[in-house]
Amino acid sequence: ELIYKQSQYKRNHTINFLLLYSTLLYYKVIIMKSVQLVQVGGFLAGTHLQTVQEDVPVPTNNEVLVQVEASAINPVDWKMAEYGFLLPSKEPVPVALGCDIAGTVLACPSDESLVGKRIISYLGASKMLHALDKGAFTEKVLVEKDLIAEIPSDMTFAQGASLPVGALTAKLLVTEHTAAKDWLLVWGASSSVGFNVVQIAKKEGYKVIAVASSNHEKTMEELGADGFVDYRSDDVEAKVEALVSGQEGKLNGAVDCIGAPSTFGTAAKLVKKLGNHDDALVVSTTIAMGLTDVEGVARRPVDLGTANDEPQSRQNVSTWLKEIVDLKPMPIHSVPGPFSAETVEKAFQINKEGVSGKKVVIEWSP
């Protein structure tokens, strides 16, 4: 009887919630602003990006409605706008861009305890299979309950939003390394992915050599890196070899967070030279094409863009979201502004021009 009463309460609560929302929507009481890509070829406000008003969506039992407080920018966002990258070939626009958010749960028909929680979510980068109307640059968005994670009380929304793509990609990259947990080379350690790879690899027991520009050496040391090499040095390979030679363990793997032929090639060459050939030698990378393989070294590209679409990878995302909130967020390059195409254009431009060692995040104002 108790179970029956509880189920009836939940059912009645859901019905009342939906009735209230339906009434408010009918009278246009609840509307929101969103930024949409309406024309591929760039990200100019008013031409390619437009600010639109929409009805606030109503969550189903397996969803939460989130008030978006901060949205992180990833290169895939402006590349999608400029080149149609990861958009469906037919009718690619209008489309809602962005995949990293932090905000507050406004409603959840099946679980009232979630209301008011400060959360992050990864909405999925690829639009090939995802709903075209779900993106990060909107006042409110629906998110599946299993794809949210509560952030610590001392973490800002901007810091939270900086985590999903960078940290989830980092998890994928480190997971590709199953050999003895000796030395791991991280090329591009100051990038949003590399910053998280260093932390995750240390947690997994690797000894980490971070490769980045010299102004990030202190930051890498603070993250726990066991060695550092300036990628602009003329003798990068010699310096990496000097760090490993005479030390316990081998360099059996590398993580290439840049994904360029030169960075992959150098990392693979070092792994082949300094690794234990009785173990699997692996270079995991963020790009799959245009790379020249090195004999004896496995190339392992990862793809977070479609991770929400397959049961196992979706489960990984769900699990890892709860774990990455314990990582140290990288420094933030804040772009404050209202929900408008102009704000998104500004943030895209900053990200495209490049911000070393910082994550570009929009902090939305009313």
C-alpha cells in the first residue's frame, strides 16, 4: 500500500507539473532566448547567428530542465558554424550550437530532490544524430537525468562549464593506455584536454612528462607532472629521453592533445625508442586522419562527439561526469554578456584566435 501511495504521489505530481507548464506555455508566460546558427559559413551575429525567442521546453520523467548560467566554448563550436563540421548534410540549419553547460536544475518531474542542484552536463558535440535544437547557448535546456553531475559548492558555474569536453576527452585518451603504468608523455599539456590528462594520468598512477610552452611549467608542476619540456625547444626529443633514461620504468605511451602530424610523429618516435617492446606501445590522439603511423606503435584516435549515442560510451560519460567534478578546473577566460548572438560571436572569435592555458567560457547575465 505504501509503494502504491508513493507511486500515486509521483504520478499526481508529474501531472500537476505538466498541467502548470502547459498553461503557462499557452498564455506565453514562459519564453526564453536562444542563439541559433541559421547560415553556415561564419559566426557573425545577425548573419550566421541569430537570437531567437522560444517556448521553454517541458521535461519528461527522465529529463531535467536546467537554467544555464555558463557555457564553455570549444573549437568544434565555431568550426561547425564556419565549415558545417559535424552537421547533417541535409537541412543542417537552424541548429543550436555548444555542448558544455553549467547551471541550476529548475524542474524534474520524477525527482524533486534535484531541483536547485548546481550541475554540469555534456550535451554531445556531433549534431549528426542529436536533436538540432539542443545546445549550450540558451537560457534553459533539457538534459537527460543520467547526464548531469552536481558540482562542489566552492566551484563556480564558469569553472564547472569548463570541464565536460576537456575532461571527458582526457578520460577517453588515458583509457586507451593499458600497458604498464610507467611514463606517459602528454603533448599539449596546457590545452583544455591536456590540462585534464595530466591530472587523470597522475590519479591512475602514471609518471607524467608534460610538453607545453615554458610559461606553463609551474602550472604543470602544481598538477603533479614529474617532468616538463618546452615544446619550442630545439632538442625536445633529447630532453624527454634525458628525463626517462636511468629512471625506473619505460615510456610506453603518449597522449597527443594537439593532433597534428608533427606532434603525433614525434610522440610516436619517442615511444618506440624509449618504450618496452614487450608491452603495447600506444599513442592516443584527438585526430584520426592525416597522421603517418610509426611501425610498432599503435595509433588510438578517440571520438567524444558521438559518445552519447552508443550505450557503453554513454554509460562512460554518465559515470565520468560524476568523477571529473573532482578535478582542478583550468583558468577561465570569462566572456560576460547577455543571451545574444553578439555574445556568442565574441566568445567564438576569442577561442578561434587562441587563448593559451585558459578555457573560454561565457558567463551569462540577465
